[in-house]
Amino acid sequence: MKRVVLLLFFLLPLLVAGQTVPVPAELSLAGLRLRLTPGGRAAIQQKVDALRRHPASFQARVVLADAYFPLIDRVFQQEGLPLDFHFLALQESGLQGDAQSIHDAVGYWQFKRESAADFGLVMNDAVDERKHVVASSKAAAQYLLRNNKTFHNWTNTLLSYNLGLTGTKPYTIPTDFDATEVEVTEQTNPYILTFLAHKVAFEPALGLNTRPPLLFQEFPAPAGKSLSIMAQALQQNPEDIAKHNRWLLAPTVPTDRVYTMLVPITDPLQLTALAAQQKNATAGQLLNQPAPDPENADFVRVNGLRALVALPGDTKESLAKRAGLKMKRFMQYNDLFAFDNIVPGQPYFVQKKRDKAAVEYHVARPGESVAIVSQKYGMRAKAIWSKNRMARNEELRPGRVLWLQHTRPKNVPVEYADGNNATALAAFEKPVATATAPAVTPTTASAAPAPTPAAPAKQPEKKRKLDETEPYMGRTAGSSRVLEDAVEEESGTVVQPDSATDEHTENLNDLPRPLLLLLPRTPRRAPPRSKSRCLLPPP
């Protein structure tokens, strides 16, 4: 026992000395070389020692930095801001979402209300996005990038975060513009010295723990629900969820837009619970939620295929790792290229996609491409081009009705539907099993046939008129599908669409009906079933 005590007595000074990080003579900030004078080094060293003086407090901030910096870095990469600036969040708030200064600066990045509003942060009785790490990090990145367009010097831009554009100009000199080297002395503004001290103190300590005690996963916040309900579904402590989501001020998540929440991950079982809820992350991407995989809770089923739903922050690498696939195979299954970005809420498949979807039609949304539609329905992009007689370079215009199960017949023109009509969209994207079920009248559904010796004569079916409030279901070419459907081969070519050279296509803005717009071609001879092509009753 005495030997252990003596050993600790001799090792203690070494452990204390190990807490001290010497300040080098040169530092780098966003590619800018900083030369530190002896006085500058001494001033920074004093601040570094103060930051590391209390190991427990320092280690607590290291844990928060390891958890928050991946989220902040992702935003900075998207915005094009150097990653060195993530230390500024440590300096401003200590990575505390509910931090508030005496000047009413709030949140991770200490935004005042006026500046936050200028950069699009929502602040009302229900939400304060200054306390949302992802939203506020995006605003901070945009603020710094805007100021750097004026200064062309990252040290002056850093100072402007504290003093503003006008307040920083007296500290600048003409040679600072596009400078590659800056001298740092003891006379340098203390705000810059404090930032450099945070960089020197924390940078060597980050990322050392292979099993960090805290991680965060960004997850879509369910509109109209409380965080406590989501915490139960994710097997989380409601207090922990509330602690890291101070941005929500109301009892429930507002429905005016899509918000995301931070889910703390401290146990592998929580990852499993999060994966089981991934079908709820498709809001805004899929009209119908995917079905859970009965064999594995980590996956969902789309078009009968096993898939993963991309969560905010997911990359091709992280999805391939979750799927247990090599990157090349994962990209092949999802028709991905190196420059493609992952879309949160979209399914990504772990097996080959099919040549047909589970629905007959899809109405193209603004900004959609054939590749995006392919991912939504687990259908090869090549099959969509072929079934719709589209060239690969043909633009997918919003409102176009895409055929997903059958090849569009040559004599059926390209059709357009109103993308703002929720009823029409639901009818188009209704699964075939329910969309094609024959209608059953209340009489036949509720009353059983009476036992009579002679069977009643079959009444001729009445032709049902298409009501103008009923969305077009796309059955007009049903009789010609058998003749027109083509067997797709692996090496088949994509058929050039008729619409690409159609000179009779009308302007969509000139057509009166909002529900469905039909763009006909003048046929040489009207087919016998052309009467059923009347999608709306005559005026």
C-alpha cells in the first residue's frame, strides 16, 4: 500500500504537467499563418492554463465538443466556412444551448434578436432557433462568410463576430486585405487571443475517446407532438431530450415547417430504438410511410425491398456502414455517383431495385428528378425512363404524371396534374392493391343474398360518370396495356419519348383546369376509346 502511495506521489506532478499544453510559435487559422511574438505566446498561454486548470470542467466540455462538433462541422462544410471556427461556439457559450449574456445574446452562438432575424432564425412564442445548434450554426456561418467578403482576412472576420463590421474597421490596416500571414502580439485584441487559447487548449483533446460517452443524432421532430412522447418512442429520458432541445418553447412541435430535434445517444440500444422510428423521418419525402421490416428493426420495406431511411447528417459512408455493405455495392444499388448528396428522409436500398413500383403513377414535384423518384419507390431509374418513353436528358417538369407499372402507350399523351391538390396526389400514389379494388355499394356490402331457387338476372353495369371533383386515376389506357407493355431487358435501350418532338403541346399556363391538365397530340385517327379520355366534364 505504501508503494502505491509513493508511486502516486511521484506520478502526480507528471499528470499535472501533462495538463499543460505549450503554445507554439506559429498557429494556423483557416489557412492563415499566425506568427506569435513572445508576448503574444505568453498571453495565450495564460488563457490556455486557465481553461485546463480544472480537469473535471475541462473534460465535460471536451465531451460536449466531441458530441456537438460533428453537427457544426457538417453545417460549416455545407456553407463553405473553415472548420476552425467551431471553437468559437465553445468560446461564446460553452456549447450550452440556453446560455444568455447580459446583453440578451442567446444560444450556442450568442445571437441577438435583430441579427438572428437577419439570418432567418425563427423566434416566436413556440420556437427560438438561437437555441437550435444546427439552425444557429448555419446562421453563424453565413454571418462570418458575409463579413469576410468585406475584410478578406479571417482574423478580422473573427473579431467582427464580437464587434460587428463597423466596430472592427478601426482595428484593420490596408495590408490585412488578402494577407497570408498575420502577427499576433500581447496587444492583439483579447477576443482573438481567447479564441486562439480555446483552439490550443481543446484541439489536442478532441476525438481521443473511441467510445465517446455522448453522441447526438439529428432526427425530424414530429409536428403536433410533444418531445416527451417522442422520448418514450425512442427509449430516452424526457429530461435529456428537453435539455438538448431548448429551442422548443411550446408544449408541442409547431406545424408551420419541418423542425429537427437532437437525440442524445449514450447506449447502443438507443440506436436500435432510433432505427425502429426511422419510418417517421420520411415526412416531406414520401407520401406513404414505409413499412417496418419484420425481420430486422434496423430497416424498413419500400416496394418490398429492404432499405434505410437517411437521417439528417447521414452520408454515403455512414449509410453503407449501417447497411453492412461495401461503398461500391451500396452506390450501385442506389444509382449514386461520387458527387451525389444524401437526402434526409429518403430511403436508400440495400438490395437491387425493381423494374416496377407498388403504385401505378407518381406526380412529379418541383425540384424532383427521375433519380429521386427512383429512390422513393425502389424502382430503377432506367425503368422509369423506359416506361415513360423519356430520353435520359429530358427534363422532368413539375406535375408530370409518371407511369411506374406499365409502359405509357404511344397513343396516350403526356399528362400533367396539379401538384397542390392533396386529394389528387393521394389518389395517384395509392398502392395498387387498394387503388384498383372494385367499389362495393352499401347494399351488397351489408345485405347477404336471399336463398332463392333461381339466381337473379345479372343487371348490366351502369357507366359511372367521372365527377369533376374526383381525381383522374389513370385507367383510360387499361385496354391497351397488354399490347403496349414491353419486357425490359438488362441491356435494353431507352425509347425516345413522343413528347420530346411533339409540336402540338399546349402551354400549361393557358389550360383552365387545376386538377389535371391533358396535353393531347392531334391523332391521325381518333381511337375508339378516345371518348374515355375526357378527364373533366364539358362546360
